[in-house]
Amino acid sequence: MRISDLRERLILSFGQEWAPSFSADIALSSLGSLTVNEALAKGHEAQEIWRAVCHEHPAQTEKYKY
């Protein structure tokens, strides 16, 4: 998965206004309490990050899960 695909799925799942804030502010425990942006900066794969988001926010990501 490309980073642009991850960003698009975040927008589709959380909305245009909320997705950037989610990426910057919400820590994901399955990524060692990193945010999406921090995980990307540390070299985590976009697919791994998306799976973590799906795991921790299943209701929001159901339509775009995998």
C-alpha cells in the first residue's frame, strides 16, 4: 500500500476535516502508542499502519478495511 492510499482511506473513514487531526493526534497502541504520522516517520509500512487503524477503530474503517 502506498502512503497516498493510506491517506485516502483515512479521509474516507474519518472525513476530510478529521483525518489530518487523527493522523497527528491519535496514538495507536498496536503501534507502540505512535500516531499515524509518527509511525510513517519511523519507517512503518503504510499497510501495517492501516491494519492498526482498522483494528483499533473498526466501526469507522469497516467499509475500507482491506
